[in-house]
Amino acid sequence: MARDLDRPRRLHRTDWMALLSGILFIVLGILILTGSITDALILWPVTVVGLGFAGLVAILAKVIRSK
């Protein structure tokens, strides 16, 4: 048990793509359940743009980490 206290704690990197995609789908689910979004012609572009934004943030985070 004492050995575990001496070792530095390992931290993992944030997976921005997964985090932002999850938040996007939770928000879209809430909007659909509350009736704020009822048209699929609005839902698909919002989903594609949101996933594109999440991908862009993930790529930028990877580039910044590699420096």
C-alpha cells in the first residue's frame, strides 16, 4: 500500500473528439425531446457541423500537444 503512495499519479489526455461529440448528442437529444427541433432538415446540418467542429478541435489539440 505504501508503494502506491510513493508513485506519481499518471494522468491521461483528454479525448476532445469524444467529449465534444458526447455533449453534442446530449444537447441534440434534449432539444428533440423538448420539441425545440422537429425538422430533420435542421437536425442533420447541425449534427454534421457539430461533429466537424469536434474534429477540428481534436486535430488542433493533437497539433498543440506534439509541439
